[in-house]
Amino acid sequence: MNSRQRRGVILLLLSVLCALGAFAGVLSVIDDVESKVGPEVAAYRLKADIAPYTPLTTAQFEKIEMPERWLSENAVTDLAGIRGKIAVTTLKKGSLLQSDMIVDQPALQPGQQEVAIMVDAATGVAGKITPGSSVNVYATFEGVKEGDPDQSKIIVTNARVLDIGELTALRPDADDRGREPTDAVPITFALSTLDAQRITYAESFAKRVRLALVAPGTPTTVPEQDRTYELATDK
């Protein structure tokens, strides 16, 4: 090997050593950044402002990833923790959800009582209603006498849901042998005495009871003329 070839080999080895050094430097920088930032975890950011005492739902938040070391100790990292909670103050859009922003929703107000009824899973819940939701309760009744029209009535407005039980298979009564078994869910409401009577009557005597989810900010009452529906009078 002549001197020119030796110089070429030496230069090649130096180039390889420089490349290895640069690579090691990049790895060192990456390790340094990772050591400063740390592992990332899930956090939840508000999509819009939430008014005080508003029941919280998962749809109000968006999931983001950020370094764990940058989160405060009371940051909420699992939305399962908002079940049955309400906002304790106005929550601003873009804020990260923290446990000190929310409190347990009061179970009952003065003059209210807990009432649970079985509601057909297909027509009453459909996975959209959760504890803290407000619902209108519709019931369909057959005509009292032969020839009387069937009616759909809003029995209770803005009933607050306290709890939703486990799905249960119900078998028809002996008088309803022609009906198929249905799946039902026990739903517990916070109601006044009169509304509790209305909803238990509907469960006992209505052909069907259906729950309609009420959007936040919806008026708390329905005009009397809009509470009863008959097909024959629909114009």
C-alpha cells in the first residue's frame, strides 16, 4: 500500500469516526430533551365555556397529550372521574380540567325524592343518557274507551337522572305472552312528589315510556298545549 492509499484509508477512518461522533451527539441531545420533558400522559381540555353547576359529560372535553411533569397534581387524566360531577365555577374554553374545578352533584334538593323505574333500553337510554342528564319523560297511552284515540304525553319535564343501573332482561307478564322479552334499565330520578307519582303511573299503565335528552339551556317547562299529542289532530 503506497502513501496515497494510506492517506485515503486514514481519511476514511476519520470520516467514520466523525460520523459516529455526530450520531452520538444527536443521541445525547435526544436523551437530554427526554430527561427534561419526561413521558407524556393524557389530559383533557375544554371545548367550550361551561357554566357553573352544569353537569359534566365527556363530549365537553377533548383529549390531548402532554409531558407528565408539566401537569399539576390535581389535573384530571381519566374522564371516568367526571361521572356525577358538576362545574363548581365557570370553566373557560381551552382550560385543562382539574379536580378542584368540579364537585359531586347534589343527589337531592329540598322537596325531592329518589324514584327508580325500569325503562326499555332500546327506546329509553340508547347509551346517550348518563347520571346528571336532564330528560323529558314521554308516555304513550291507549284510548280509555273503544274508539278513543291513543295519546302520547309528556309526563315529566327536566327530570334529573341520578343513576343508571345494569341492563336487565325482562320477561313479559302472563297477560302479554305474545310479546318478546325485552332488555330494560333501572333509572333513578330526583323528582318532586307529584312528578314521582306521574312517572310511576306511566311505568305501570303506559304502553311505552321513552326518555328524551334535554340540551343544556333548554327551557325547564313545556307549554300545556304541547304536552299531549294525537295523530288525528296533527296538522
